[in-house]
Amino acid sequence: MAADVLVSHQSTLGHYAAEHDEAPIAPHLADLIYTQNWATLGLYHAWKLFGDERYRISFQSSLDFLARIQDRSPDPIFAGCWRGMYDTQSGQWGGGDQFEGGARSIYSGWTNAPIAWSFLFDRFEQGLFAE
């Protein structure tokens, strides 16, 4: 049921709208703190567990979105990471630094680790569960 909800709430761009009360709420803001990171990882495992092609398509759409927005900043602090929130209208990291997920927010374990796992699991056809 959870994977079905994720599929139905995913935007056509592949992101999940910011809807958490600790951050700005808007459909054009991609939430990489509470939603995108864990949804991507969950969709991969739902697809592996249930074989439902909708989950694979949704997972791939999320990976494609994440690949497009991976930080390409020349600043070594940000290069290669995913920050807390991405504004799909402006094409920039955002949300405001006064909020959770601001443009200078990096969550190495909470955001970047599950996103990296998703790419690695997909590449090596592995997962969190023994097969």
C-alpha cells in the first residue's frame, strides 16, 4: 500500500513535493530530507519484493531526477552531494537557510546515504535484504 501511495504522489518530474511541517510546503519543492531519499530507497525494495513494474518505473523516475539535480558546484563542500531541498521552478537548491532544507543544508547520513544506496543497489542489483 505504501508503494502505491508513493507512485500516486510522484510528480511528472520524478520528485516528491515538500509537505513536511518543518520545511516550506510547495509542490515545486523537492523534499530530500524526509521524502525523496527514503521514497527512492523504498520503491527499489518494493519493486524487488513484489515485482510490480509500476514501482520500477517510479523508482527509475526518481533516480533520473536525482541524477539531474546532483550538485555540480565547484565548491568541494557541495560537489556531488544532494542538499535538503531543491526548487524545481528555479533549478536551484533552496527552501531558505532559516528552514530545514535550506540551500546550505547537507544531510550526509539522512539524505545522501540513502540516495547513494539507491544508485548502488540499482547498479549492482542488490538490496538491504538477503536474496
